Amino acid sequence: MQLSELYRQVIMDHYQHPRNQGLLEDAVSVDLRNPSCGDEITLQLQIEDGVVKDVRFKGSGCSISMASASMMTEAVKGLKVEDALKLGESFRLMIRGQDVDSEELGDLEALQGVSQFPARVKCATLAWQALDRAAHTDDVR
Ligand code: FES
Ligand code: FES
């Protein structure tokens, strides 16, 4: 099986069976819209003692944006907030075609092909942008 076929399957799996979908009570909530297409995501973040305790999302969007959101929630749950944001930086570098340590990226690596389609970079980074915003919201503890 070609690597790209494997990646395609990982993306479709996250799109069809999104992880951590739904909404939380008592969480910071961020709504974000991709201005280029109008797709929206709601991200909810619970932080305890500087660690991502829970994270959920809801939204409507293309397969790349929804799969990316699903992968992001899986990747950051249980991480220190600062490490979650650092992972977001690595992900953005990868999406822009730069070499990054693939071990830390896990499933997220499946989206590396997006770097060949600059118009889709926003789709892939929408959830991470929402995470950044939620993490910098004042009432996160
Ligand atoms: Fe959304 Fe192809 S149309 S990823
Ligand atoms: Fe709208 Fe991808 S086309 S988020």
C-alpha cells in the first residue's frame, strides 16, 4: 500500500468517525469561521493545572478541516497547554511543507499532503487556530 493511500485512509477515518465531537459544560468556547469558505468550528477547551483536561469540537466543514480537528483533539488531550501549542507550531510547519519530527506528530502526519494545496492550508489549521484562541482566553485556568 502506498503511503499516501494510508494517509488518505487515516484522514477519511477521522472525517467519518470524528473523535471528541460534541460540546462540554463548563469549558472555554471559541467559534471560528474560515473566511475563504464560510465553514465554522466550535472548539471547547477545559484546562486544569496547566494541562488540557478535555477538548471537544463541533462544526461543519470539508473533510480536511473536520479530520484535522478530530486529530488535533486526540493529539492534545492530556498535554500541557504549552506543549499543545508547540505541537500546533510543528503542525503548521509541516502543513507548509517543512521537515518536522514525525514522531511527535503521530496521526497528524497524514495531513502532510495538504502542503501541496496551499488553498487547503486554512482548512487544516482552522482547529489549531481555534485552540490557540481558546488557550489564550482569560478565563482558562
Ligand atoms: Fe474538502 Fe476535498 S473538498 S477536502
Ligand atoms: Fe471550508 Fe475547508 S473548505 S474549511
